[in-house]
Amino acid sequence: MYPQPIQALVGNQHNHLRARLDEAIDHRNKIFHGQLTTRSLNRQDLTDLTADIKNWCTLLADGANRELG
């Protein structure tokens, strides 16, 4: 709905972080439905995914703030 695409708001890390979000969503869906993920996730894997999700949120918020004020 907004004239700027999400990719422009997130910036040059968009493709990497979008892939990480998709990965996190896949893991979440498996876990939520009581299934095993395709990977044996350890604490560091989950911490890294969390950091990437936070980074996505921060970049998106900063980009939207720049655009909308």
C-alpha cells in the first residue's frame, strides 16, 4: 500500500534477512505443530535467528521512520 517497497525500507540486507525470516518461520511452524525441524537447532542457531529477526525489525522501523518521519 505504501509507495516504497519493503526492500527499499530494509536496505541492502533485505535479501539475506528475508531468507532468514523465511527459515525462522519454517522452524516455528514445525515446532508449533509438534514436528521436528529438518535441522537439529541448538541454542546458538536460535540466538542467531533471533538476532536476525531483531535486525530486520530495526532496519524496517528505521527505514519507515525515515520515510514517514
